[in-house]
Amino acid sequence: MKVCYAYRRSVFYPYQGGEFPPASEAALGRAYLAKVKATGFDGIELPAALAESYTTAQREDLRRVLRALDLPCAAVRGGGGLHDPRVAAANRERLENAVRFAAEIGADVLNATVTTPPRDPGGPGSFVGDPISQGSSRLASTSDFERTADGFREVADLAADEGIRISIEVHQHSIADCSWAALHILDLIDRPNVGANPDLGNVYWTYETPEETTEAAIVALAPRAMYMHCKNLVRVHIPELRHSIFLRVPLPDGDIDYRFAITAMHEAGFDGYLAVEGARDGDQLTSDARSLNYVRELLAELG
């Protein structure tokens, strides 16, 4: 197994925000990537949105920088749900563009969600930690699963032509928000280049009370995994409000047992990338280095 950086905050002096320093800040982007490499990561996850904000020449320059640093793009993330007519056409286009960007930047994994936007923004279940979750598998129909599978089957065939594998991320506000739903979608798609991203943090925080234990989820999903986001959380339950608050912390400090989870992945024969899904506040590089070192220790114990 290798460890890549799924950064979620790229503030890096003097750059103050956004997914990644824009092409106009090429020198700063190189310095940021060099720091990621020096921290010890084997690769980096990049957003498919870079395909829209960078020109062809700028994307090629980014690939050259990654190659020179020996910091490959481990995965591209992009896409969305295909069963909701409000967003299906746009998400399908994003998926196809993400496949092309993954091939162009040298990644062999496209990490996609099947999320849809909430019907009631700001209402119950529009974020996480409520008794309900908008767009969830609990609320989905049989046809929602079938339409999603039909679309992903076609995208998977396009991806196969480019040598790209697709990991469908277990994610809140999605019909793949728990292990049984993710496995059901994978069975319906029935393509060898489509697997799961068993993001246990997303299993844990979707509802006020988790639908399943993270241990049960990883045992079920590890044999079908192609990529894995790793983040950890501390749950603060407020039963009077029927709500849970989740605090993002480095991997060794939260409620999810990643010793169990990574061992399950190892025993399932997984040999892809574990992605440290980074901190969103503070000095993310220091926090995420702690997570990386913890994963390295666990992998060393597993031999």
C-alpha cells in the first residue's frame, strides 16, 4: 500500500485559499507540492476542476512538476450522482471530463461520488449528524440505483479505454452512503474497473447515530476497494437536539479505529493508495504529517 495526500486545505503563504494555487501562481504551486513530497507522501489527489481552470499547456507543466518531484497524481476526484434530473446531465459531463483529465495527468484512478444536492438546503439532513440525510440510500428508489448504474457502466467503459479505474466513494447525501448500498451499486454496474472507496468518516457522520459500525463497513467493503480516503472524527452527541457534531482530527486521535481498518484492507489484499484526507483548519501540513506517520507505523507493523 502507498499513502497519498487528499489535501482539503491548501493555504500556503502567501496563498490564502482555494483547492490549489492557480496556474498564475505556478512557483507557489511547485513549492507547495515540494513540501507535500518532503512530508513523505507517495502521491497526491487532485480535483478534476483543474482541467477547467488550467490550460492544456499549464496542465502539462503541472504533470512535469509532479514527475520531477516523483509525486504522481494518485487519483483525480470529480463527478456526482446520475439519477437526479436536476444535476444528472452536468454530472455525467463532469465524470467524462474527469476521466480525460485523469488520463492526461497520469492518474489511473478516478474517485467519484454519487451525491446529489439537498432538496431542502439548510433543512434537516442537509449536512451531517441529523436523524435523516437528504439524498440517502434510505430515501432512494430502485430506479435511482438502476439509473446510476446505467450511467456509470457507460462511463466505466470510457474509462477502461483510457486505462482508468473508478472508485465510488461511500458518501453522505448519496445513495452509496453505507456498505450495503455501495455494494449494491457495484453489483449493478458490474464492471471490473469499478470498485469502492470505503470512506469510513462518511459512514460515521452521515446520521446522528451511525447506520453501521466502521468495523462492519470496512470488512464488507475492503474486498471491493480500489482507493480509500482516510479521515478521523470525534463525535459529540446532543440527544436533546437529536443531532451529533463531528470534529475533524488527525487519524490517531479520533473515534474510528484505523488500526482495524487498515488491517482489514491488508487482509483483503488491497495494494492501492490510502489517501490521507486532510485537515480543513489550522496548519494542515503539520496535522496531516501526524496522520501520515501513523499510517506508516501501521503499515510497518503489517510488514
